[in-house]
Amino acid sequence: MSTETKNKSPMDAQHEKIWKALAKYGIYTEEQLNEAIKNMKPLNIGCMVSPVRVRNEVS
């Protein structure tokens, strides 16, 4: 293991993984990332933030 790898913080390693994943989508710069985010379709997160409905079933 190189000295550079030993001295790399967990955050640096995490950033490296994120940029590697973004590269799979052709995103190599912050500008490209910002543009991709602007062009995203809206994401419906209602199922994750809405209260759970409780059914009262009578037998």
C-alpha cells in the first residue's frame, strides 16, 4: 500500500467512489453534475414522507 493510500481520509475515499460512479454516466466535472441535476425528471418521494394509513379491519 502506498503512503498516499494510507494517508487518504475516509471522506477522500468516498469522494473518489462517487466520482467513479458518476463517470459511468459521463459526468466528470461539477458543472456536468449540476447540469444533470437540473435536467432530472421530478422525483416523487411521497411514499417515503407521507404518513402511513392504518386500516381498521373488523372480523
